Amino acid sequence: MFMSSDVQRRTAMQERHVTQPHEAGHPIVLATEDLHVYYGSKEAIFEGDLQFAQNQITALIGPSGSGKSTYLRSLNRMNDRIATVKGRIMYRGVDINQPDIDVYEMRRRVGMVFQRPNPFAKSIYDNIAFALRLRGVTAKTKLDEIVETSLRQAALWEQVKDDLDKSALALSGGQAQRLCIARAIAVKPDILLLDEPASALDPVSTSQLEDTLLKLKQHYTIIIVTHNMQQAARISEYTAFFNQGRVLEYDTTSQIFTNPQVQVTSDYVSGNFG
Amino acid sequence: MNAKRQNKVAIGTLYGIAGLVVLILLALLGYILVSGVPQLSWHFLTAPAKAFTKGGGVGIQLFNSFYLLILAMLISFPIALGSAIYLYEYAKDNWVTNTVRTAIEILSSLPSVVVGLFGFLFFVVKLNMGFSILSGAFALTFFNLPLLTRSIEDSLRTIDPQQREGGLALGLSRWETITRVILPAAVPSILTGFILSAGRVFGEAAALIYTAGQSAPALNFADWNPFNISSPLNPMRPAETLAVHIWKINSEGIMPDAKAISSGASAVLVIAILLFNLAARYLGKRLYKRLTSA
Amino acid sequence: MTKSPEQLEHELKRRSKAAKLEIWGRVVSFTALIIIAAVVVAIIGFVASKGLATFTTNHVNLWSFLSGKDWNPSITDAHGKPEVGALSMIVGSFLITILSALVATPFAIGTAVFMNEISPGKGAKILQPVTELLVGIPSVVYGFIGLSVIVPFTRATFGGSGFGILSGTCVLFVMILPTVTSMSADALRAVPRYYREASLALGATQWQTIYKVVLRAATPGLMTAVVFGMARAFGEALAVQMVVGNAALMPHSLVDPAATLTSVLTTGIGNTVMGSLQNNALWSLALVLLVMSLVFNLIIRLIGRKGRLQ
């Protein structure tokens, strides 16, 4: 009795396959251990165990409702008021999911950029400078310097350097999103979380944003949720595939896209999902 | 009667009703302005009232109205702002929140005369503050709080929740996010609500007749020391406002030119409310433009 | 450059300025809320304790207060009991409220329908700002116009003094009209557009659509608007007091002087001595007003709940 080759391949595939980056010798900045997220009594994330490598881009992919955004928002405790997060979130050896952690100081180090650009109703300059002012940076020269470097790093400086006093609400979608990145990096974070940052942008702005992220990884560890598989393939070193609240596969991006070990991942990345 | 004919008749009736309502409302406005505006003069707006002879003005009442308005808004705005912030930004959906919301609704539906009587009982009698500007300002505050709170809360609701997340993600506390990001963005709409509620406070009388009182002692407009009894700024003096004045001279019927004075005072009130309305629209729009323009 | 986890943990657990501000903000804003709640409790508490004194201290029978027709607190009747029957004022208040709501409702809803369904462009453009402005006109101005226009008109038409329920109704009708109209317009605006489109597509005429679909769907909102107007009419003091005549007698016709709870209160409170029976009886009237306003509030809530269930 023999099986067709296709069925053979299927049975050979694993249920779950995780290769953590430390196995390849990368230093780890952030890791979740035994992480569970609940909305009320409904469990949204079952055991999310991932490590994130320093100065690399890690992409979280998966179908809608797979829990990747919930997972990302748990990392800097943006879900504190709406969900219960259990387990450990180890940031450079410290569990930041403890109740006595100062979430504000933690979020300064683990910044976030959202799906829809959300510039504040202030001038471009103030969008970046105002959080610094609140943290005691008041010297004009110092502020000017940080605003310029942040905008340069976000590849927005050349376009707005003469309009710093104008309202940020007048920027185009792509510019506004880069302003939000500049705003996030102005407070000198260690890790940058991005929740589908390009989903509201046109293709040109998207590719500019991707270039920016590739440059930013020299300075920051980046974790990005994306719907766009080409985007994950283009910019990330590691990719985690989420499905129904579980991490089904985690490996280097090239492994995930060329040699997936789990059937569902294979179906998803080849576009045969559902 | 077939459907088409019925339709015609019904629509015609609706036109009639709407026309009649427009007519009533315009006649009302017209009457106030036509009978009142000719009374207006510099003398009328600045001279003190005369109880038994013709030719008095409403100067002191006008000043009292504005002074009470400013005091009442100064007291009520911070309270309303704090409550609105708590209700919208912090309050969880539990029985405490629901109870407080119900309490605010009850306060907003209380007849203003009941609010005024409470002010009389508590401030004038119990705290021995007498008929005074301060008693009146507190009564107006109570009358104003629920509406102002609701209008500020509505203003906060118009701001995209994403703005809050933006602030939190920078490591700001909710409070910093609210005061530095959300409130500045909500200023145009908060201002509109503020001015509209000021209009209501300006014309209120029932809450004042037993708190700020019904007499307007002579004021010395050269004396701005709030501790002197004849100083316009003294908050412990009784102070009849314009709206109370209209009520009083009409119910007493002693003043020989009560009707002319009331017409003039009514016109002043209505014009003031009109200006409040226009200012609310204009300033709100302008500020919003400034906030969003390139 | 790299810190030990212990050092980092210490930094992350140190209470930041943001955390301190957060606590401060919560305390400040919650205090503001508590102030409002305390005011409400104080108002109800004070008015209730004063209003109940008539029954507890002066031993007036609650039933004879509510059903007695004679209001003359300074005089005692044949049985040595003070005459504090509030029925005439209660009837006056209800009569004037119900009549003005009866007249105002068709006008207000008709106008709202006109603004929203028939002429949403031009009609609404004129009516909207006018109603909004009139909502803000002080009630004493309504009272003054009632006194100088409506009272003389009633006097000339029906004889007598011109003061009475009819004049009060006219004043309140004009006064609540803008409020009820603008709330009704809000209720109609909340009806989804596709309701109308679906009905018109089925061949219904515009009137059938308005009557059978739009008004049905907006019923809870319209009822809220009317009850809200009634609450305002019931609690209005000065405008009514100026035209109703202030005679605490059972109303026998609409054009005889009568009294309402609010009118007797506003004229009486200043002329009685605190703590006397005459004064306490007035506070009992205030308590009736307060209770009625709670009842109106409750009705509005019930309508809202029923509307949501549908």
C-alpha cells in the first residue's frame, strides 16, 4: 500500500515549527514566554513564544483575526485596559509584564506606530518636540537638533524642512506616516513596533516607507505586523506566521517563504489559503 | 381618497405648518427687536434704574449680568471639564459611573426654580451669604454644570481615538495625552459649547431671584476694590441681573415706563444671545481652520 | 553601554513623572465628578427635608395636601387644621403642561418633518438656525411678550383680566416649540436613509413613507422630545408666573386667573418666614416639582430603553 506523493508530503509536514533566532547566535532584545491574552473570558493568544533579534526586522504575518495585532499591542502593554495579558515579556532580561513596571518609561523604550497615520493636531515641529518637552528637554538648540535628526531618519526632512510650523494634519498619508515614525524615534526608543504601517498608503509611499525601515534597523529593533507578504519578504529577516491565536511557524524569512515546514503556512504564503 | 391625492394634501399641510411656525418665530423675534431696539441708547445701557419715575436705564443690571456670567463660568468650567474628562477618558462601565451619569441627567432636568431655591436655602440662609453675587454664581453653576459637562464630553468624543493611542505609545500618561493632545484638538468644539452655555446662563432668571436677589444698589464705578460695599466687583453685594429686572418690574407694576424698559432690556438680552450664537459658530470654525490649515 | 538587567529593572520600576501625573489627573477629574454628584444629592436632600417638614413637623395629612382644594396656609379651617390643599396648583401645572404639549407637538413634529423630509435644503437652512436661536431665548422674554401681547389679546377676546391658563398655555407653547422641534428633527435625522429609499422603491408615496416608515421608526425619539418639552413646561417658573394670574383657586375656565406650582413658589417664598408652616408648605410644593422632574426623567429613560430594545 502506498500513498500518492502529495499525501506523503502532507503527512511529513509538521503541526508547528519554531526556530528561535538565538539558535543562529543573534542577540535577543525582546522575548515572550508563555504569553496568553484574553478578552474577557475569550482567549485571543494561546501561548505566543517568540524571540526578537537585535537590529533586525521581524515580520508578523497571518490572516485577519489571527491575533498578530493583539500580540504586537501586548508587547508594549497598549492592551492593558482592554485585555488580560498573562505570561512574561522579557525585555533585555527584565519582565515588563509585571504590575510594578512603569508602563510610561517602558513605552518610551518600546515605541509604536499604527495602521492609520495619527499625527497630532499640532505643527510638524511640535508633533515631534512635544513629548520631549514633557520629559524635560527644553533647550531650543537641542530640540531643533532632535527634530532634524528624527525627520532625516524618517526620510521626511527634505520635504518639510521649510514647513515645520505648518499643521501636521495637512500632510499626505505617506508623509503623515513618516512623521509618526519620526515622532516615535524622537524619544529614542530601543524597539519599534509597527502595526500594518503601510496598509493605508499608496504603492509609492509604501516602498519609500520600506526603504526607511531598512535604514532604521541599524539603530532599532523593528517588529512589524503586515498583511502584505511581499513586504514581509522584502524587508524582514525573521517571519512569524500566526493563525487562530497561535504561532504556527517562526523562522528566517527565507525559510518561511521558500521552505515552509507547516502546511497552513505553506498554503498561506503561496496564496492558497482558505 | 387615493394615495396620490392624500400625499398632496398631507405635504401641503406640512408646508402650512412649517410656514406657520416660521411666521410665529419670526413674529416673535421681530416683535422683540422692533419694540426694543428704539429704546436702546447709551443712556439706557449705562444709567442706573429708577424705580418710581420714567427715564431710568439698565446699566447696573447689565454689569451685574456680565459679572455673574463670568463668575459662574469661571466656577463651572473647571468642574465640568474635569467631570467630562473623567467620564469619557477614565470611567469604566460600572454602577458608579451609571449612577453619576443619572445624577447629572437629573440635575439637567431639574427646574431652574428648584435649583434657585436650593441656592437660597444653602448659600443665602445656611451659609449666611445673603442675597449676593456669589450665591447667585453658585446657583448658576449648578444650573450650568450638567449641560456644559455633556457638551465637553461630546467634544472629546469627536477626537479620533487614534490620537490617544499616539500619545500613549510615546510613553505619555493618559492625563498628559488628554491635556496636551486631546484637549487642544477639541478646543474649537469645546469653545462653541462654552459660548452657547454662556448664552443660557446670561438669560437665566428663576435661579437668581432668591440667590443674587432682586435689588441693584448703586455702584461706584470708580472703586474697583472688591472689599468695598459699593464696588462693582464686591461679590457679596446683592445684584439684580437684566433678566431678573424684566421679571421684577413687570410683576411689581410700579415703574411708570416698565413696558418700554422691559422691551429695551429684552432686546438687549436677545441681541446678546444672538451675538453669543454667532460668536460660537465663527470662533469654532476659525479655530478649527487654524488647527488644520497648512 | 549595555546595562545589567538589574540596573534596567531598577530604571523601569522607578515611578516616572508620567505615572505621578496620571494619579494626579485621575484624582482631580474624579473630584470634579464627585462635586456634581454631591450637588445633586444635596439638592434632593435639602428640598426633600424642607418639603417633608409640612407633614412631619406641622402634621399636615399628605392626602389632604394633595387633594385639598383650598390653599390658604395662614388660616386654619373649622377643624383647626391649616388650609394647605395644593390640588388647584397641581391641576394648574398639569393642565398648562398638557395643553401646551398638545398644541406644540403637531407643530413641532410637522416642522421637523418639513425640515428633514420635504425641504432638507432650503427649508432646513432657514429653520435650523432660527429654532436654535429661539431655544436660547430667556424665558423672562417669553413671559414679557406674553404679558404685553397675549394677555391683552385674551382680555379683548374673552373678557376678564386676560390672565389665566390660556395665556400660560400660549406662552409655553411658543417657548417649548423650538426645543421640541429641534429634538424631533434630531430623532428624524437618526432614521437611516435606506428606510426611506426602500419604501419609495416599493411604490409608496412620500407621505406614506413619512407616515408609515419614518415616523414609526423615529417614535421613541419623538416621544422623548415631547416629554422633554413637557418637563420644561412643567418646571418653567417666571414666564408662567407673569401671565397665569397667580390665584390659587381651582381653575373653572381657561381664561380665569389660576396658579401653578412654580408661580405660587416664586411669588410666595420671599414673603414667608423660614420655618413657619406657610413657608414649609411652599417647600412641599417645591418637593412636588422635584418629584415630577424625576418622574419625567424616568419616563424619558423608559422610552429610551424601549427604543433600544426594538
